Amino acid sequence: MLNNIKGCAEALRETAPEIDILINEPMRRHTTFSIGGPADLFILPKTRRELIGALEVLRAQGVPMLLLGNGSNILVSDEGVRGAVVCTSEVDEVRVGDDNTLTAEAGALLSRIARRAQRAGLTGAEFAGGIPGSLGGAVFMNAGAYDGQMAGIVESTEYLDAEGNIHTLRGEEHGFGYRRSIFRDHPDWTVLRSVIRLQPGDSAAILDKMNDFSQRRRDKQPLNFPSAGSTFKRPEGYFAGKLIEDAGLKGASVGAAQVSEKHAGFLINRGGATCDDMLHLIELVQERVREQFGVELECEVRIVR
């Protein structure tokens, strides 16, 4: 694999001399959990063209790859990632259209999309302002909070298939559901950009709503510790955090991984937690809730090992 990685890096630099390539880059620097061992290759394309070119080179070289946005819903193994991680964080252009739409590239942060919408007097994206993810991951998992979700605002999505062809999904073709989309069924598809349909609104009122959501997050969520947000999906008829708290697990820990004392739905890294710490804590929470309430908690966080 090492020779293949070196050859791949050389091929990438031939096609895109300015592309950033890091060797054995610790993934803890690129995930909101602050957890994860080294990636053989960590690739940072700066443009849509570089992103597509990098994916083509990796496929041609037969190098396994992981696509990463803001690293906000992922738990990476302590052993790291074999192959390449392609990070879209710098492919982040957001353009305001003249028809109540925004076009956002895969790496655009949801917070930035929400702010651009607010400044343009467009409402509908306020819910996204505090979600620490990027457009690509948000479409992949139909991210949502408070009164909204991506399914309600994404009009179309341009993506790259496994053969390097570009296609566009529209409306119901996204297959949106609770924390899922058609991209979960096709992990070899890559979100490139989406058109977001919004409605005209008052900029001041939109900002007030975004500030209200931000204050609620600060009041209720452990934002001062690394986490991946809500660790578990909401079980039908229940709230995961309430079940975990009722099971007596608030503050429970394995190593430096802990069930937040502020909000039991969040598992946090108190400093130096390993992936194994977090996995064992996830399993403890699932087992205790299953035993006490007969409810299966499904992990919302994507685990890479």
C-alpha cells in the first residue's frame, strides 16, 4: 500500500500541482470529536475541479478513499485511515441566485450557508445555522435541527458517480428520510453541490430566529467539549437523551469519553479520549437502555475503523 500511496501522491501533484497533500495526518485534527489516528494520505482540494480530479486519480490508482467535510458526524479509529481522506472543506463557495436560491459547494459550512441566506433576506435555512457540518455531509444524512431539515430546502444536487460521471438529483429523487438520503445507499457517489430553495423574508427577523436557536444550543448543549453532536438517532416515540438520563448514565464515563452532564444525548471527549473509549461508552449506553427500557438506540455517528 505504501508504494501505491506514494505513486498516488505523485499522480495527484501532476494533475493539480497546487493541491495540498499531507502524509500520515492525524485525523483528530479534522474531526469534531478530536479523535482519530493517522490517514495515509490527507488531500485538500481547493476547487471543484481539483476535487473531481483527485477522486479520478484515486479510483484509477485503486486507493481506498474516505470523503470528509467538517468531520462533525464521524468517529475515526485510533489506527487511522488506510488509503486517502479527501477533505472538501476548502471547496466551499456559496452563491446567491436571483430566484430565492443559493448554490452551495460540498464543503460549504451550514453556518455559512445560513448567514448568507440571512444577509440576502432569505428564510428557511435558519435551522442550519448551528449545525457544525458541511453541505455534502448534511445532504448525505438529511441533517436537521429545531424546525427544519435539508429535505425541506434542497431543490437539486449535483453528484459524481463511481465511474466519474456527473448527474443531478431533483426533489424526491434525493430519497430523504430521517437522517438518511439516497447517498447512504450509494457510498461511492460524491455530492458536489446543491441548489437550496428558500423564501423571501425579513433579514432582521431571520437573524433574531438564528440568534434564538444559537442561545438554545448554548443553554442546553455541551459546546465547550469536543463531540459529534447527538450521538444516537431519535427512537420512535422516545428521546434518546431522556432515555439515557433515566437510565442513570448522565456523567458516566469510559476513559476520557463521557456522557455529558449537561445533555445526556451528547457523548463528549473530556480530553485525550480514544476511539476505543468512545466505542465502549456507546456500547454501555446501548446495553443499559436496552436492559431498562427495551429500546434499541441506533448510533447516528458514522464509525470509521
